Amino acid sequence: MIDSAKPTNIRHRIIGVTMLMAFILYLDRICMGEIVKSVSFNRELGLSKEQIGQILGSFFFAYALFQVPAGWASDRFGARPMLTIYIVLWSVFTFMTGFMTGFVGLLIARLLCGVSEAGAYPTSMALIRKWIPLTGRARASGMVALGGRIGGTLAPFLTIWMIVTMGNWRATLWIDGFVGLIIAALFWKIVRSSPHEHSQVNAAELALIGRAEAEKPLSGRELKGALWSFCRSRSLWCIATSQMLMNAGWVFLVTWLPTYLVEEYHVGQVEGGQLVTFVLAFGMLGQIAGGYYCDWATRRFGLRWGRLLPMTSSMFVCAAAYMCCPFVGSTWLLVACCAVVSFSTDLANPALWSFMGDVGGRATAAAGGWGNMWGNFGASASAMIVPWLLKIGGGDGKTLVFFSLAGAFVLAGIIVLPVDATKKLVPDESLAPDPS
């Protein structure tokens, strides 16, 4: 450890490389939304909308199911080794997706990608809690999530550009997988699971972070207590349900919006990718604004309302924007409404992440996984339900879809109201509350 009166800035490097991890995470996640509408994919495989919906939804189902186990593994064995393993695995499975020749192979490949990516954000929450002081966690959370949104924003354009340039969809997945392996190597080199494990962190930075001593890992026995605590926490159930409804509304932007623009507004593939990129770009602004909004609200109104206000206010804005979508007459007005949804959803994310660090203690990654699990069940269901809503709605199918998405956001904004970030999760006597 380096001794100096001036704090070192290793925590900034940790956030920077974690942003890079989130970038490739979302690039690999969202690329399938563009691939399934490409000419080369449909000409080669000829899958039905129902099969495509199952492929897109399968990722989120597997991603949801493994959130808690993957989060606990990071709490138990450390963020550095586990997240490096996760990045390597999802990069390999993304690469393998490019070799699949039918529905079953694609379904299995996307399930494996979902399993591998499950621990990414829960582990990031734990890293932020250990490396960033309480008053800066929302901004740090926003920056890491911003990395994901940059990847998600560029994914539509980059995916379509690579497909058009190289003449088929498979090479896109091979390139994405290879880049992921490079990022895994960088993550391993730069990151340590705790500030106390990093030889370049000095005492002044440790004091700034607020970690007087290293924490012991979360054991399997303690995980049982943590899970029981999760089940008894009203706040955590409200957060989980709100995440489920919020993700159900947001995931339309990265799964079915590209196809909707092509089929309803007759835009070309490249133009469609550019429009979706534009929509998701507003999420980047939302992540930055949400971090500052949450940290300001926390200083102004205290921990409970400082975390709650960004969550609930943004949900109602999303609902209003979706309600307008069936009635707009131009492509750009539709895109503007979806951009509002993108911005407002991401305005809430730093507060959601910070809440998990506030209440989770040594079980932060597992707690984050708990919330993400339910959130991504909602995303999985939404990806599969949209074709069904279009079918039963007949001529008004698109109206039914957008009103359903709006309703999900309204419920999310109401259900989150009882959340209280001041109440720590203390699974058992051996798990002390978070000292921060």
C-alpha cells in the first residue's frame, strides 16, 4: 500500500474498467434484436415471430434465474475472479452463437449467454459499495450503467453496419465475442475485489472510501440467512416488483422496436439501426443525470426520499410517453416518445443500484441479484408477450401493446413508494449491518 497525504485515484480506474465491462455486456445482449430482423438471418433460418420471441426472451429468463447464485459467488469468492470468469464465458457463448444453424441451437446459445451475464451487474453493485463512499455511489452507479448504455446505444448501428459490410450476421457475433475476451483480460489486470487488496491504494484513499478494514466473504451458511432476510424485506419486494414492471416496459426498445420500425414505418435496416441508436443514446444522458439527481436528492431530503424520488417520478414519465406512441403519425415523433422512455428509465437506475448497496452490506451482490432476477423475469415475459398482444389486438394490436407497456410503468411507480433505504438487511447475527 502506498503512503501519501494525497488520496490515490485507483477507485476511478475500477469504475472505468467496469464501465468497459458493461459496454461489451450490452453490445452482446442487444445485438440479437438487430440480427433477427436482418435479411441474411431471415433468409437463412426463416424463423416465425413466435420463435424469435422465444429466442429473445430466453436470454432474459436464464439471466434472471441465475442472478442470485452468480451474485452470491461474487460475494463469496470476490468480484475480480468471478466477473472475469463471467466475461470470458459470455464472450465464448456469443462467439458460439454465430455457428448455430437452427432454432434449438440459437435458443441454447442465448440461454447460456444469459446464465453467463447474470452476475455482471450484481457484482458491479458490490464493487461500487466497496470502492466508492456513500455520497458518490449513485454517480458511480450511473457511470457503470452508462457504459452499458453506450454499448446498447451503439449495438443497433454497429450490428447492422457489420452485417451489411460483411454480408451476413454470423461474423458480427464472432467479432463481439473476441472483443469480450480482450476486455476480460483488462478487467483481471486492473480490478481488485477490495481496496485492501490493491497494492497501489494508499491510506488516504482508504479513508476517503470509508473502509477501515477488509470484510470477510459471505459464506454459504450466511447466504441462507440473507435469502430469508430478502424474503422478509418489504422494501426489497417493492424494488423487485418495480424492477420487473419497469424492465417489462423498457425491454421493448431493444427487442421489438427495431422490427416495429421496419414493419410499421417501412424504414430500411441501416436507418432502423440508427433510429434505435438515437433512442438508446438518451439513456446515456439519463444515467448521468440520474446519478447527480439521486446524490443531490439524498443530500437534500435524506437517504429514504433521496433514493425514492428518482425512481417513482421517472416511472410516470415513461408511462405518459408510451401512451402517446399509438397516436403519433411520423417516425420521428415515435422515436421521440421512445427516447423519453429511454431517458426516464435510466434516470431511475442509479437510485436502484445505490439502494442495493445501502441495504445489502456484505450480501450486496446477492441482494442486487435478487432485484435483477425479478426484473429480468419481466423482461423475458415482455419479449414473448408482445407478439401475443399484437395477435389478440387485431387491428388495434399496437395500441394494446403500448398501453400495456404504459400500465407496467404506472404500477412500477406506485409499488416502489414504500421503499426505505435506511433499513439494512441483517440476515443473522454473524452478518453485521453495513458500517456506511
